[in-house]
Amino acid sequence: MSDVIHPKIKWGQRAREVRLSISPWAAEVEKIEFTEDSVKIRLKTEENTYAADLDLYAEIDTERSNFYRTEKSLFILLAKQAGGSWMRLTRIPNSHVTTDFEYLMDEDDEDEAKMSDLPVSKLADGQLTNPSADLDADLSDDELEPEK
């Protein structure tokens, strides 16, 4: 068994949430624990153990924070207690944490602040669904035909 390794973490934010993308994504989740001002992550593969204790930049709502796995990703969603922009993920800079520019909120972009790829409220309520599926259900066959 090797030493404990810090996982690679990419982070981005929206007005009400922070999303962490964790690598190695295929690792078994042994523990992801939320407190108001920290997240503890422990993952395991056959070869290695990965761990991170993150002292967060601002407080989170532990009841609405959660994690989920897609086919090729492991994400942690942190529900912000207060809206607005975080300057960084952790109080002290961490060399294992980088910015996820695909999930970055421009503080001047109100439309982006109102939208979320995966609303924390649905995740916390156990209603994890494909966000685009709701949009597809609202379209009729007529709306799907190309314009002439």
C-alpha cells in the first residue's frame, strides 16, 4: 500500500453553489464529509488511497451539499450559505486545486447566476435527473422540426 495522495480537484461556482470535480473519478468513495466550513474527502483505488481536508473559503449548507457520480466524473456540490462569489475554494491556496473554467460564474452575468447545470435543491431532495430531460419533455414534435 502506498502513501496517501491528495486527489486532483477542479472547482467552479455559480451564484448558489460550488462544484468540485474530483480525480481519480473512478475511485471508490470511502468518505465525503461536510461541515459548515470544510469538506473531508477519502477515496480508494486498488493501488492508492486519496485524501483531502479542505478548509473552505466561506460557509456551506451541509444539508443541501452532496456528491454524485456520472459515467466519467465524480462531483461534489457545495451549497453556499450566502450567495455571491468566492475568491477561491479554500482559505489557504492549495496546489492540488485548480479552476474549472467550464463551471465558472462571471459575477456580472445575471443570466448565468440564475441557471445551474445541476440545481443543489434537486440533488438534496433526491431528485437527481438529467437537467436537459426536463427541457426535452416540454418540446412538442412541431417545435423539433427545422425552420423552412
